[in-house]
Amino acid sequence: MITIKDVEHVAKLARLELTEEEKELYTKQLGDVLKYVDQMNEVDTTNVEPMSHAVDFCNVMREDKVYYEQSKEELMKNAPEEENGFFKVPKIN
């Protein structure tokens, strides 16, 4: 059972300022959520295999291929300024 003290504690951790009305509302709402979650304990899962995802899928991997490679010289053509083989950009303060 969620109490107002629990809501106040969570609000303090989250650095939230709540009115008394909000505390009462969130206490009820969190209590309702926990009641709903508690219903899951009533579900018969005897013949259900444990799973990590609700949908069975496999990861399709593609071959890692380089399809276009630019040389450093080609890339440096785009540099407004160059210094020691690197892009030179304005200093940011």
C-alpha cells in the first residue's frame, strides 16, 4: 500500500514540490498501478516459457562492406582552412 509519506519521499528524491492535492492524487494513482500489477500474480504461467521479449524475432545481420571510401586529400578539399593535416576551425569561447 502506497502512503502519502512514500509519495513525499519519492518527490523529495526527484526534487519535486507537490501540493497536498497532488500528493493525495499520486498516492491513489500509484496505489491503483500497484493493484493492477498485483493482478499479474494471479495469472497461471505454469506452461509458459521464460522469455526476454514478447515477440519472437532474430537479429538479421548484414555483411559489413565498404562501398565508398574517400581519401584524406579528397576530404581535406572541403576544409575552409587546414593545419598539420587537420581541419582548422574558429576557436569557441
